[in-house]
Amino acid sequence: MNRTQYPAALLAAVSALALTACGGAQGSETASTESSAASTATAAVEVEDNHGTQTVAAPPSTVVATDNRTFETLADWDVRLAAAPRALMPDTIAYADDESVTDIGNHREPDLEAVVAADPDLIVNGQRFADYREDFADLVPDATVVELDPREDQPLDEELKRQTSVLGEIFDRTAEAEEINGAFDEAMQRVVEGYRPGDTVMAVTVSGGEIGYVAPGVGRTLGPLFEIFDFAPALEVEGASDDHQGDDISVEAIADSNPDWILVMDRDAAIAADDAEFTPAQEVLENAEALQDVTAVREDHVVYMPKDTYTNEGIQTYTEFFNTLADAMGEQD
């Protein structure tokens, strides 16, 4: 090799080394990117729902929700839904008028094909759609179905908080979940402090202009409050059910029990407020002649749940109602 060839050979060698190093760096960078992408794609969180341990993509990319109790929480957290039963949502929920959310209809004739078309990786199922769990599992096998309905053998208050906490884990909103649960606990404590032990309580549902009896313990929505707060029932009816319209009861039976407090859920206010024949629960009770001398009516101790309760039975609804009830109880002499 002569003197003129040496620099050229050296330059070629250096260039080769540079290309190799550059290629190695690029390869390393590509491998790192691919590794990061793979890590993101496989990220998941394990949560416990009503059926055991569920593995959920974290964060889930496409979400379908059917459980009315979860809508307000998901909306407050700005969770984008691909599909949901908007027909079952009150107008107090942001999704109700959001055309970007495919409406799968109500639970009687749901559009299950719309759920398949959404191709979700997560379905937050429950309440009125609980019977469709197996259908969803068969139709969308790659989706994780999570159900957090309050379990009948567990205290409602703890179950509502469990639901919020698990959703917080799934959507990385644990701090927000704790805040919601904390507000709920504070509202409950206010009721505990305001209730005078021994005061009798009657719970009713008003639907179609008729007053239905809500049984302590088992009755829909208001029934569990008797156990949560150890309310003294004004009346206990043998064989009472958990019917969503309450059990048949005469106004005279309510009057004879003479409750100190009457708690009311206006079912129609959530689903038939636009109906020409709709009569607010307050009017039904105020116009019931037999109730005028009842202690609760005479002392203005009739407390109504939020108007959207029947289609929005989540933890926020109960928190609002407990605070309203606590305010009323705090005004006692």
C-alpha cells in the first residue's frame, strides 16, 4: 500500500465504522421505540368486579357503558364513550345529547350490533343491561366486560363506593374517586347526626299518579336507607317486594302509620316529565286529602330525591339526596 492509498483505505475504514455505529444507534432507537410501543399496547390493570378478576387495557381505548349508575362519574371524568343507551339517560348527563356516542337504545330492545360495530376493548355493563353480559362476551370476545352493580348481600353504601373506586383504577382517576367517595361519606354522616332515633320513616315511589310503598331493606332505591341509617320504619308490610314502582298501598295506610318523615322518589319525573298527563310527586302527595294530618306532611318533613334519580342512581345522586335530607333534619326544633 503506497502513501496515496493509505489515507483512502483509512477513510474507508472510518466511514464503515461510522455507518456501523450509526446503524447501531438507529437500531437501538428503533428497538427502544418498538419496546415502548409494545409496553403501551400490553399495559393493563387487574380489577375485581362482581364476577372475579378482570384484566382491563390501561387506559382502555374504546369504551361502551350500559350501567346508568356509572354515567355521571364517567362523564365527569371526560371518558369518551363509543356507544351507550342514551335513551336511558336523563338530560343531566352530558352523553345524553352527544351524537358522537352511538345510542344502543333501551334494555328491552337494545341494538347489540351497534356494540359490535363499536369494537370496544372495555364494556362497563350492569343495572338494566345485566342480563346481556353473556351476549356481550359472545359478540365482542376481545372486550373485557366489567360489572360493578351493587350486590344484594352487601351494604349499598359500600357497594356504591366500591364501584367508584374500581372505575378510578381503570381510568387512572383514583384521586377523583376518593374525592367522590369522601363527599358521599360526609353526606351520610350529616344524616346520621341529623336523624333523631325513634323518628319513624316512610319511603314511597310515585308513578302514574299513584303512591307505591317502598319496603325497608328490600325496596328499590330508598329501601336500603333504613339499614344504612337505622331508620325506624313507620310501616312494615308482609311480603313486600323490590318492585321499581313500589308495592300497592292505600293512602289511608300511610296516614294510619303517621310517619315523622316521608322520603319520595318521583319515578315519572325521570321518564315522563314531558308527558301531558305527568303529575309531579309533590302534587300527588299534597293533593292527597288523607295525608294532610300526617306528621311528616304537617311539619314539612317530606323529602324528595333528585328528579333524575330513576335513571341516574349513582353515588352522586345519593350524595345530593343525603345532603338534602340532612338539611331538612337539621332544621328540626
